[in-house]
Amino acid sequence: MKKFLTAVSLSAAMAFTPIATAMAAPISVPTQPKLTVSQDVEQVRHRHHRRGFYRYNRGYYYNGHRGYRHRPGRHYRRYNDFWFPLAAFGIGAAITSQPRVIYRDAPRRHYRSGYSRAHYRWCDNRYRSYRASDNTFQPYNGPRRQCYSPYD
């Protein structure tokens, strides 16, 4: 309810503020100066309001420069654009000349059987969660534990 009353009071204050200030302002009628008509009027045919910026045939040009020179033959050649391919080849050469990181596979792990077959058989028969790769089992409580057999 408090938010609603605050919102209503703020909106009322915003709505009635311009009315109160408008009523307090003095009313003055602006007077227009009399225009004198000059007899020496000169007709102007063309004004340079774009200052050299032109639009022609779906293109925009500044001072008539369209970005290319006319060359003899059927095709146009762009003016001063020869550096684009050079820049592309230069950037490509800079990127490819950087030293590359060679990722090699990790060396294979060679598991040696440090225990006899009887040890693995005994642990496998004794513990259901026995894992032969790391010789551990998972007890009912706690982390994995090492298997110790009488055949160690």
C-alpha cells in the first residue's frame, strides 16, 4: 500500500507541476519586425550545399572520386588497392612462420604384474569391487583400499 501511495503522489506531482508554472508565467506576444523588400535580387542557379559529396547510380562519391581509374579495355581497375593482396600474403607469412606447438601423445603406461595370479584370484574372490588394474577394492565405508593377500 505504501508503494502505491508513493507512486500516486509522485505521478500527481509530475502531472500538476507544469500547469502551476505555466499559470505563473507572464503572457507576452512576440512582435515581428517589418520586412523590407529589396529590389536588387539575384537569381542563384546552383548551390553547393553538399560540399563535394555526390550520389549517383546507387553510389556515394566525394569530389567525384569513385575509387578507380578508367583503364583502356572492358574492365576497371581500382586505384591504389594493390596493397590488399600484399598485406594478405604478409599476414599469412607472419602467421605461418610462428613456431608451432607440437602435441605428442602421452607415453603408454606399462602395467607390470607385481603380484602372482594367485594373489589376483584371491582378491577377486574375496572382494566384489576388486579392481586388478590398481589392486584396490571399495569397502562399504571409506575410500578404496589396497588388497593384501596371503600370496603377496
